[in-house]
Amino acid sequence: MDTEAQQLPRWKCVVAYDGGAFDGWQSQPSGNAIQDVIERRLRAVLKTDLRIHGSGRTDAGVHALGQVFHFDAAWSHGAEKLRLALRAGLPGSIQLKSVRRAPVDFHARFSARGKTYRYEIFLGEADPFATRYCWSLERELDWGAIGEAAAALRGKHDFKAFAAEGGTERETAVRDLRRLEIVRRGRRVRLVFEADGFLYKMVRSLTGTLVNVGLGKLAPRDVAALLQTARRTPQVQTAPPHGLFLVKVFY
């Protein structure tokens, strides 16, 4: 970052979005990613081209309640007026929840200390108003087996077996899955994942694997074995994107 950019105020923003109509978070040649839409609005308000930096990417179809991004720009009218100015030109499926001044060394991605995701499942056929936001399963699941598999996944492990190719290369695939909670309310099931970080498509891979355990396609011991081998195999199914929500980023 050059000296001039360092002198500009840094803004930390929290945004929620329905990802169903977009090509994911990260900028795409189509211009139809969440990042593209927000950057176009920033250009209209601030009269300058700039790049925003997100806490991480979400795939096409994935939703967010608390995605975080930052950018550097001159603005002298206060954070709330900036939020209102940006909000006015965004589609209803993208909601800018907050804008705050941040320290110059804050980075939406590299300053993050953890994230929470949730995955929504419906046992049966979800109604038309919910089907875009959950994975409908027509069969009952073995929740005892799922609970046993979830216990094996909690904690600090090498999760390479549950990462998809195409993610950012890192030195290690070790993550601390601090929380994996299963919440059932009638036919609605919510899987809650909290970790110090997640690999590419890790939550969807964990969800698909737990569902396969519930369907009897895998045993809980198979999940423990996958952790030990740290190698992706066809046993690991990736759940559909539309049931996944990025809930919160921790700093």
C-alpha cells in the first residue's frame, strides 16, 4: 500500500445479502458479484475507483448476515451518512448494516480471528418461501450417528479432507472447529459451525458428510478416518450452496 493510501481513512463495513442472484462475493468478469455491485455504488458516491477487501469469499448462492469488508477513502460527513449514501443505491438483496472508522492496520481478512456459519436443512419439502434458503431432504436422518460424527469433528484437526480444490493455498489445513452445534425445531435443522478459520467449501463439505452419515452412507468411524488421512475422497459430498449463511466474523 502506498503512502497516500495509508493516509486515507479506513472504513470497516458489515453487509448482509441474499446470494441467490449473484455470482458469489468475489469480483467476476460478469460484474455480477457482490463485490462488483458494492464497488460500483462506492464509485458513484465517492467519484473514484477503489477496491474493497472482504473477510473471505462466499460462493454463488451462499448468503451472509455479517460479511465484513474494508476500504480506504476520503469522506468528511461521518460514518452513518456514508452508510446511508451507499445504501440508497444498493439493491434490496444487499443491505449495508454498519459503517465504522477503523484503525489503519485493520484488515477485514487478515485481522479476523474466527467466523460463524450456519447451514439450514429442512426434513421434507420446504415451502416456496423457504426453499431458496435451505436444503430439503426427503428422508429422516439418524441423529445419533450424526451426533457421534460431529463429536469427532469438533476440535483442532487437519481438515484437508473437507476442503475443495480452488481455494487459496495456505501453509496448513489445520483449523480449530470450536463449535459444531445441531439445533432441531420440528422439521427445521440448523447446523452451526464456529472456527478460527475455514477452508474452501469446508462448511458445505462437513454438512454433506454429516448428512451422508445420517443417511447411513457413512459411519461415524469413517468420518474420523477421513480426518486422519487428510485426503479428499468421493465420500465427502458438498452440500448445496443455498442453505449456507455466513453469520459473523470475529476480530
